[in-house]
Amino acid sequence: MPPSHKSRNNLLRTSLDLYANVIHCQSLPGVQTRHKDIDILIVRENTEGEYSSLEHESVPGVVESLKIITKANSLRIAEYAFQLAREKGRKKVTAVHKANIMKLGDGLFLHCCKEVAAGYPDITFDNMIVDNTTMQLVSRPQQFDVMVMPNLYGNVVNNVCAGLVGGPGLVPGANYGNNYAVFETATRNTGKSIATKNIANPTAMLLASCMMLDHLKLHDDAATIRKAVLTTMNEHRMHTPDIGGQGTTSEVVQAILKQIINGKGNRLALH
């Protein structure tokens, strides 16, 4: 029988062709973590792979779930990753795969990445098997710069990296297509277990809004909010429980608002 329910998020990404999921995992000031100086851009193919919603029960008790990898979409996401690396002044792109086992599917993805890499001689290219990637991330994350990968691996790596820099409440994410863009928290956590408790960390969603403002070329507004968020976190140590503090969601938001208002007041005084 076909699956009776399809993920609304998955339908949104595929119907709008939001092919590039991008998150920026970086060490944040004032947040205590095991590793320091992390600064990784993760580019995840967002429309195919294991998330193609093509599953069926061929005989009772046997389910086939199809992983779709296409040359067109693999070239497109690789090109996006290398262009992003060049725009951001990055030095290296790492393709994450499992081509040693899935020789055709992941082999095609890896081949496409190599093909695109040849057009960017100024950027170092390497590749890494996904299981080794997760070990390397928790051992020495500073070795990574820009990472590009198929859909499911991106989901796993996004969550690992978010954990490295402090958790799901801190990292923003974006989904880009040629015509549309959607912004959200990087790990797409619903946070049902802490709903209505006023303890959710608003940082990830606020930083996602900054990414949206930058996308709309409202860079001054994005910079104002981003600075207020980081100042509140670092200088005033206003933290929610997930990163070791005792502040509520409301208290953190009010502290950030105060920073924005004070910043506007200072600018007006200068004028």
C-alpha cells in the first residue's frame, strides 16, 4: 500500500523546487561547547534522494523505498555549493557520500561533484564517506569549510553540526530555489516537548529571519537584529536553559528588543 501521509515540509520543498538547503554552523560567542572555532557551510540537496516519497510494499512484509539520484540535480547542487564557496571566500568544498557501497547512486553524485569542481581551480575539492564524516565532525570539525551532500546525509550532518555549536535552538537554516526561498531553524525541530513552557531558545528563528532579510537585500535591518541577538547572548549572558541559562523565551526576546531600541537611539543621537 502507498504511504497514506506525506510530509508537509517535504511537499513544500519539492513543489517549490527549493533544491538547496543551506545552514551555517559557527561557534557563537558566550556559548560553552567542547569545540571552538567552528565555521562550516552545509549545502544539502533538498528535493530527491531518500526523501523522494517513492515507497511500496511489494509483497506482505517487504517494503521497497526508492532513493533517487539524478545527474541534473546533482550537478545543480554541486554548482550551488561551489558558487557559494566562491562568493563567501571559502577555500574548500567537501562532498559527502557513500559511493563505496551505493556505487551507482552516490557514485553519480560524487562524479557530478568532481565534474563541477574542475571548473573551480581556485577551490580545493575533496570527498569523504558519510560515516567517517560524522566521526571527523565530532573529533576535529575545524577541518571542514563548505560541505555538499545528498538529502538524507544532509539531515544527519546538519543535526550533528548544530549539536557541536550548542544545539537546535541556535542554528538558522534556509531553503533556496530559483524562484522561492523558505527560512527556518536548521534542524527543523518542532520542540513539542517544550511547547507552552516559555523556555524555547528564540535564537535560531531570529537568525533565520536575518537570513531572510539578507535575501531580500535588507542588509542593515538584518545586521541590526543579528548584532542584538549576539550581544544579548555574549555580553549580557541572557541564556535559555538549553545552553545553561535560566532565562525564559520572553526575557531573551525582551533583552534583544532592548538592544535594538538602544542601538536605534544611539544612531539617532549621532545624527
